[in-house]
Amino acid sequence: LRLYLYVASLAGVVVFTVGLASVVNHGIARVAGEEFIYGGSGPKPAVMLRTWGIERSCPPSATGCVEPTQAQLEEQQRIQLEEQQRIEEQQRERRRNEDLIRGLTFAVFGVLFWGAHWGARRGLGEDAGAPALRRGYLMLGTAVFGLATIVLVPTGVYQALSNAVLTTPESAYRSVADALGGGIVSLPIWLLYLRLAVAELRPGS
């Protein structure tokens, strides 16, 4: 029972962290722009206005058919590009709103789950009953969030720097930076677990 309570407590912290990371990504997208976190296509080159996606109305060897002018073709292409950009913006806005809803949901459930099992551990006499399990719980939490930090922090920083410094080529897709929120959240939680683990393992603790 004690082992289950410790493992479930750690699971609650993990769920809370996932939710908080989504909320952080939502906040960064509101401040730095949705493309910064969720990506997007770069500007289309001007030559695409004359060649990309436009079919002429007159088939070969047709008689009495009037071909559209170059200006009409470019206007059609411009309308298509504006529609594509509008759809991309709607998709990014939906992803941002989904991050907020998912983040709040996971964070609330994570806190409730952790709190229920923390209360059950205290009811069983956490400190006096199972010091080895407590130390194992702190070491496992340190390892889990340490691995998450060493993966997410460099990845998030790299993604953020590439979006902020590098120029997106024409017609290319801007990379996402969704690991940034996870790195920001996992770092302080890992430091907290590490501090508790070191204090617990110190002689005479």
C-alpha cells in the first residue's frame, strides 16, 4: 500500500507537470506569437503567384475560349494563398486554445491526485513508517525529472533560438518550439526533488 501511494503521488506530479507545460506554451504563444510555438509556413515567393496551383480554363485545341489574363491568374493565386494562411492561423489558434484547456485539466487532476495520495501517506505515518520508500520516491522523482530536464531544456532552447534568430526560407515551414514549456516547468521541479533527495540522504537527516 505504501509503495502504491508513493508511485501514485509521483504520477500525480508528472500529470501536473504535463498540464503546466501546456499552460506555459499557451502563455508564450500569446506573448511571442503563435508561429513561435506552433510553427507555420514562411512567405510564398512572388513567382508562385504565376505558376503554383492555377489551371487555365481553356483546354488545348479549344475554339471560342478566352484564356484568363495574367492579372486574373495572379488574383486567383492571391486569393488561394490568403485562404491557406487563414486556415493555418485558425489551426494554430485552435492548438493554442487546446493547450490551455489540456493544461488546466491535467494540472487540476494532477494536484487532486497527488493531494489525495499525499494525505493517505500522512495518515499512515509517512516519516516513521517507511523511510526507505520515501528515499526511493525522492530518488525516482529526481531521476524522472532530471531526464526530462536534460532532454527538454536543450531542445526547447534550440527551438526558440532557431525561430528567433534564423530566417525562415520562402515557402518553407517554420519549426515548432513546443518543448520549451516542458523544459521551463521540469527544471524547477527537478531541482526541488534533487534538494529533497540530498537532504534526505544526508547523514543524520
